[in-house]
Amino acid sequence: MRSSIRVRFAPSPTGYLHVGGARTALFNYLFAKRMGGTFILRIEDTDRSRYQEDACKEIYESLQWLGITWDEGPDVGGAYGSYVQSERVDLYRKHAQQLLESGHAYRCFCTPQRLEELRNYQEKNKLDPGYDKQCRNLPAQESARLLAENTPHIIRLKIPQDRVVAFNDLIRGAIEYKSAVLDDLVLMKTDGFPTYHLANVVDDHAMEISHVLRGDEWIASTPRHVLLYEAFGWTPPIFAHMPVILSADGGKLSKRKGAASVLDYKNQGYLPEALFNFLALLGWSLGDGDEREKLSQEELISVFSLGQVSPKASVFDEKKLEWMNGLYMRERTSISLAELVVPFWKQKGWVPNATPVSDTTLVKVIDLLKERSKKIVDMVESATYFFIAPVQYEEKAVRKYFVPDAIKILADLCELLSKAESFEHAALEALYKNYGDSLGIAFGVLIHPTRLAVSGVSFGPGLFELLEVLGKEQVCSRLQTAIAFIQNAVATRTES
RNA sequence: GGUCCCUUCGUCUAGUGGUUAGGACACAGGAUUUUCAUUCCUGCAGCAGGGGUUCAAUUCCCCUAGGGACUGCCA
């Protein structure tokens, strides 16, 4: 049975879902699941000027990719719909009307121009900014006359004077505001749409939201919301405000400072379970001496508690995310990673489009690469030599390994390899061992030049696994090329 | 400017009125490995500052400094 815990994530479709929003969604999700409650997705699209067509799709995709699913929402429905605010405008109008009638709200006929002049004046004279409440005491018949003339107007909440508004925040504790510093906030706009404040409060009540877990930026609005609940005669939900996520330089997270959008992380080849885990630990910890850091979604659900959410803003440490992503990469099967990597290889033209991602050779390449990679895109550049023969050799390694003696060694090995019956890595290793032993040459003297010859670089997967994947033909041809290269270099050197 | 919030290693954090202030990432060194990576070990590094309260304060209170949010007919 579901508990009466109901929480919601309520994004505005004004752009991509950034990691801060994703973490708010994540905490809502974890809290709901932990408590056996309901997680709701609600779209707050009351600002028609900032609405972006694709934003909703991107929000859904981001959350789904992360593994955050909702019990009620625009696409899945639910008993409290609609879950899109632009489809609920009548409800907000009705409630605004109710407040007008009960004397908790009033019509304001001030023009945007007047408000702007007012703000400028206040700023110039170093006065506290805010609406001067000119329309608050407009005589009833004057208000009625303007209304009858269809004068554009808005509806404002009548904030009571000389009150102390107190509420408890689950993360920050008791918070108090003097009502005098609170503006008569706008409930309905000229265009007939509600503001966030009205729509949010009406919906949270109508949808029986028990806990409002939202971003820090709302904390200053909360006392106004409390007053709104009071005006309606409703009991406010329990509030918890999540701290912000900052970029490495301590500023706001933005696209310019790396990725900010959840989908950017997806496209860069981060694994959703890694981002999920990482985000959960950003501003939240297990506490109680529990030092686990790598936790599955199920584990996180079973231990999550709002009391352990830190009130402090935290810096998004990309390095730590990478580390954690690497942990999850190594845990994934190579076939599942192939789904993500192979498209990049196809894009490079290294793999024919028709090749299935589950192709055994491709999966073998991933076997060799995944332990050395922190994200999917790392497996693109580092896979180059699996698909194309090196066009140049790492300079430092050339000086070290492509010495004159290497010519004979590589030539011998080339000969032996071309006659090898098995190209399986254990067999190749035995072949190298025998050859080395017969001439009394150290293993490393054989291995390093070979690696450089076939890959062009001095580092990478185990040599014999590498040779096995490349295959006899490629290996021999690359060895020939390298031999010619060394001969040429030696000749040039002796000439000069 | 005003209101509110925040402050433990570079970063994420645990933690307590008495601890050698713990872990993780990063960084440095070492071991293992044919190389790289992994793994393991070691090291580096922190309670913003100043007052109180107290036998004792990183922990409680106040002030200062620094940071942030809000201050829209945006959310």
C-alpha cells in the first residue's frame, strides 16, 4: 500500500534539464521510494514567453535516462491530472477569484511602465525595492469602474502587515520572516495566466503534495507561499530546500564550464547509473560512519534520508564523477558498452554501418579498452589503431625501441608469426617466449618494439590480446611497415 | 542596499563538549603488471577569523569576514 507521502518534481519547460534540477528530481524520487510514497512529475508552463517546444521532451528523456521514473505525470496520467499547468488555468482563475472575494487579494491596475519607474526611483534613492501598494486601497467603485472598462490588470495577494511568518525547513530548521519585508506578490498576470506562486500552491494542495522538496532559490518565496496557504485556509506541506550545485570555480554551473545539461553527460558517454550515484552523493551522505560511496539505485533508496542532506552548496567535481564512471564501466558487460561505443566508431568510419554492435571482434576490442577508460568517449581515440594502421610512431618510444637491433628481431618475429598455426594470445605468448629464450633475449626487448610497430604507441592493452584481435594479416603487414621505417631511419642516420 | 541562508583537507564529505579530526576524489611516492590502466600500500593536506559559555570547544552562543539565494506581470 502506498503511504500518504506525495512529492513532485515541477520543472519549467524553458530549456534543458541541468544537473541541479536533476538532483532535485533525484532527491524527490529517492525520498518517495524510501517512504513508499508517490513521485509526481508536473510541468509548470505558465510563462508563455519562455516556453520552449522541445523542453518537455528533453526533460522526460533526461529523467528516464537517469532511471528516474514517475508514478503520476503528463504522459502517464494519474488521479490528480492534468499534470500540465497550462491545462489547469481555470482552476487558478477560480482560486484567484475566491481570494478576491474573501478580501485576501486585490486587483492592481498599475502598468508595467509605472512599476518600472517606481523601481528606478527606489533604486536611485536607495530605498527598499517593492510594490508601493498603490492599488491595495483602491476604492471599490474605482476598481469596479476600471474593471468594467476592461483595463488590463493583475491580481495581487494582500500580505498582512506586522506578522511574523514562520515555517520549518527540513534541511535548515526554523526560518522566520517579518511580513513587512514581503511584497504583495502577483497571483494572476495580465495575460490571464497565474504566476508560479499561485499555480504552485494551488496544485500542491490539489495534488495533495505532502513534502515540497525544491531548489534553494525558492526559500525566500516560501513565507509568501505560507501566507497563501493561510489565505486559502489550507495546511501547508512540509518544506525542504536543496542547496545549489556550483561549478569548479565556485560559480554557477553552466554549459561553458563543462556540461550542465544532463543530456550533455549522456552524449559524452557517462553511464546513467554513475551520474545517479554521483548526484545522490552531492549534498547528501549516508552518515553514521557509513563510508560506502558506490551504491546502486536500490541501495540508495533503502538508505536515503532528508535529514542527511547538507545545507551547504557543493561544487560539482567532474574528476570524481569520472572516477566513479570508470568504476561502473568496468562493471558493465562489453556487449552493453558496445551499444554506446560502436556508434562513435561508425561515425569515424572505422566500422561499416551494417556491422552489428554485438560483432565479436568489436566486443573483444571493448574488453581490452574498458578497463583503461573512464567514459565512453575515451574508447574512441584510444581504439584508433584497432581499425587503422598507425601512420606515425610515438617519438620517444621510437628512440627507445626502434633501435637497429630491432630490425632483425621484428623480421624474425614476423616470419614466425606468419607461420603461426594459432593466433590465440596464449599461443602467441608461447611463441614469443620460445623465440626470446632461443636467443637469450629479454621478453621486454621483443614486446616493446612489437607494440610500437602495431599500435604506434607505447601503452595499451596486453600485447598478445592486442595481436590476437588485430589478426595475422594486420600484424604482419604492420611489422613490415615498421621494419622499413627503422631501416630507413638507420640509413638516414648513417648518411649524416 | 535590504532580507534570508551557508562556512571541516584543493574538491565531495563523516564526526564529536574531551578523537592521533575519519573516508573518498585529485595530487605525490612505492608494490604488482611486458607497457598503460586496474588493484594494493604510503604520503600530502582541513575545523574561515575574533570574542564569549565551559574544567574542556572543531562541536553551543555572539560578532566579523567570505560565499550564495531572493529582492520580476520568470520560474
